[in-house]
Amino acid sequence: VSALLAFAVFGGAASAQDPSTGFFDAASKQWVSYKLTTEAAGAIARSKYKRSVVRYRTGEEPGTIIVDTDERRLYYVLDNGKAVRYGIGVGREGFTWSGTEKITRKAKWPGWTPPPEMIRREAKKGRKLPAYVPGGPKNPLGARALYLGGTDYRIHGTNEDWSIGHAVSSGCIRMLNEDVEDLYERVGVGAKVVVL
């Protein structure tokens, strides 16, 4: 088992001999099941969705942000047919959207006030959300937030690295904290954001 994956291993025969749910232990000659920890999933996301400069063809001007929700990537358009590519988490089923917005506000370590509809939705699941979470490492908005137009949506960091590459949000675009910090320094209020 790779050290990067850092699986929490549980002994016993796996119900299926499937590498996605277990591994064959040569010493015991048995299939052993494992469960991926959130820390391991975060390490995998950091490796798979590592920020990089890539070739990128678009008709959009440099300085534009393009969010490809299907690909789970955000592109910050540079000159000369290139872009900075970042991994993202996107809206889950029923919370997806597309369109063009502008960044109307930027915030470092923003506080978070859950919208009333989210509070009601989570209460139906038996989960009580706080009325307000101050900025900091435990805040779900992470290190930075870029507010999109007059919507409730943001491009923001996260305290759940494992969520990068997945459709889990209520419509916001999540990034690793170090990635949203990098993007925050590159863009200004008024920057165009295209969500596909």
C-alpha cells in the first residue's frame, strides 16, 4: 500500500477481490479491505489536481477565469495561449449552474453565514448549522473568497481538501487554500468569470 494513500486498513477478508476496495496481503494470503481516510483522500486530490501552467486555447482575454465544471478544473487565462490550471470542487446534482459573472468582491479569511435555505435543508437531515462561522482554518470558505456578481456563489478555499475533484458543493467553486490564495493575487474586482 502506497504511503501517499495512507489507508486505514481493516483486517479480514474483503467481500470482493477488487483493488478499489481492498488489496491482497501476501503474508496472510488474504484479501484485506480498506477505507480511505479523509487525510489520504486530501493527499490524493492534492497530487491529482496540482496547479500547473498549461497550453489553453480560448477566445477569452487574458485575466479571465474559466470554470470547467465537467472537467473539475478552473483556468486563469494567460497570454500566449496558456493558462494556470487548478483543480476544483463543484456543485452537486441539483446545485449546478453556468453563465458569466464578474468578481464583485474579494475577501481574505472570510466569515460564513449559511443562507436560510441551506439551514432548513440541513435541518431536515438532522444537521444543525451555525448561524455564523468566523474566518479561520475551520471555516468552510477557507483562506480566500471571490464573490461572483450578485449571486450567493463564490470561488473559495476549503477546509475539506478531499472535496477537490468532486461535485459536493451547493453551487460554489471550491479550491485548495494555496490555490485560491494564488488566484486571489492574480485577479482583481471586475475580472470576468465564465462557468461552463
